[in-house]
Amino acid sequence: MVRKAKLSSPTAAAAKGEKRSTSINDQIADFEKEIANTKYNKATQHHIGLIKAKIAQLRDKQDIRRKQSAGPGDGYSVRKTGDGTVVLLGFPSAGKSTLLNTLTNKESEVGDYDFTTLEVIPGILEYNHAKIQILDVPGIVEGAASGSGRGKEVLQIIRNADLIIRLIDVFTPEHYDKINKEVRDVNVRLNERKPDVKIVKTIKGGIDIGTTVRLTKLDYATIEDILKSFKIVNAQVVLRTDIDADQLIDVILKNCVYIPSITVVNKIDMVDEAVLKAVKKQIKPDLMVSAQKKIRMKQLKKLIFKRLDLMRLYLKEVGKKADMEEPLIISTKSNMKKVCEKLHRDFVTRFKFARVWGASARFDGQQIRNLKHVLKDNDVIELHLK
């Protein structure tokens, strides 16, 4: 039998719907303090899960109010271009403008003081024939997700990105955890996969839970009560992922985006090896660089291309040799339909068949009539249209 822990003061009153704090931020802070002061174990699992559900509901309410009060010209507007969009995210003076200039040869204003970048500055990184859009956004500050320093607008930009670079100043490695918190608070999940969970509401029958994996982070009682806290009282639930309370809440609210990320420590030329070793141990970055001195820029460009999950396809006209100089850049695991859509909006309806040479074909020149055929890096494609 699962034991349900009772909600205790100071958050118990709020969790029961009683008004305690004067603002949503105060209520969220109280709940987060409660979680921080509660040791997680089997006995407190249910208690913590319900508190997290309440925090999510408050943040959702906060977002609705913000959107209703926002004016038509509020926020930043950025048009996505190129083969992928990368956002440089970090605190002021982390070196984002310098990194943008180094990666793209763009002359963005650079200064040794906070808040140099007041607007979103775009640039284009050309690598492996790909044209990758790099966005230098204003530096965030602690509390950005709640609106500090126009942080809400800045953080909303990253929801449309294909890749996030968390840029950390080597002198302030503590900013790594702070950035992660701000990003999570605007419902962006970095380097996480969307949980394989299906929730279908029904008219009656209560909550029926089925699993294909062993659950180690939640019990059935906690799942059921979290669902009920969101007014889901009748539903069929199938879990194919061993999820925790946060992931279940994400699935219920359907407001999260899942984006790959690279953690980069900057300004390594300004400290000694002992400091570098300590920072590396503390935050385990993907790469440590110096944008100013252009140290490890080649490695960073290669990593960006890899994490964007891009591949190169070569096009061939009928009766001619393939153009091996200018590949078509597209995301890996793309099918023939995606290729047609990228080349021309009419090509999908005009598609007759294609001949394919490369790893995705059973033999060279294989005739492909299925638009769902998945292509592989360095394939050569000869399109035949109606």
C-alpha cells in the first residue's frame, strides 16, 4: 500500500487552494522552498509530486496573464533562415558577441561591460556547405523567467531554436545552474527526449494506468493524484518511459519544447590550468574555448554541425554527373518528401520517382517511388518529376 504524505506548512494552505501569498512569484518561491527542504524518498514522493504540479499550474497561469497583458510590439521578432538556428544564451559579459563575431565574421558591438547587446544580433556560420544562423541575444539575469531584465522575451526566443549554446564565463561557473533553472522555468528542456506517454481522456471509468516499463520514480497513486490536480479524473494512460513527476506534468500541460544544447566555457586564456580543471569538474562542459583568442573554434563549429543533426545530400540531373560541390543540407533521418519540400513546394505533388545512390539504397541507382524513403548522409539523388 502506498503511503501518501500530507502537505505541510507553509505550502499546505496554498496547495489546498487557500490564499497565502500576494503574488504568483511569492507562491512559487514558497513551494520551491518547501521542495528544497524536503528530502526525496518513497515516503515524500507523493507530497513533492503534488507540489510540483501546483508550481506548474501557477507558472501556466502566469504565462496566460503575461500574454494577455503584452502589447502588439512587445518582445523580439527574429526570422529563421539557413539550415539551422543556434542561440547563444548566457549571462551578461559571457562573451556572446565576441563568439558570434568569431564564428560568423560579423562585426557585432563588443564591450567589456554588461548589457552590450540590447537587441538580437544575427549572423551566419558557414560550415560543411551549411549556412547556420547564429543569434546573439541579450544576456539574461537571475529571475529572467519571471521577467527580470526583459528576460522573459529573451528566453522565449530559444523556444524556436534548433540548438542552444549555453555560454559560461570561466570566472562564473555558478551561472550554469542558474541558466538551467531559467530555461526550465520557460518550459524548455535541454538535451532531453520527449517522454513516450499517452493520455486519452474518457467520459467515465476513472484513471486506468498501463505501463510497458518498470516505474522507479513514480507510483500509481502519485500519477493518479497529479492527474486529478489538473482536473483529469477519467483517462487511459499508457507509459512507455520511466518518468518522474516533472516529466508527467510536462506531458499533461503540453507546453514544453525539447532542444539539443552545447555547454561552452569561454575565456579560458585568462585563467590557469588549476582553475580550468576545477570548472571542468564542476559543470562538465562539452568544450572550453576562448572566443577572443579563437581557441578551439574549429572544434566548436564541428560540434555545432553535429548537434544540429545535419546531413549532406547531392543532387543529380538525368543524364548528367552529380553536383558534388554544393550539397543539399537537411536534417538527418529526413525522407524523400522532406527533400522535395525543401527544393520546391510543388515537388511533392509532381514527384514520380527518384534514383538513389548511397547508404540508403539497396543498390546503386535504386528506383524509389515512396516519399517516406529515409535518406542517409552523402546519398546522391536523381529526381524524376511528372
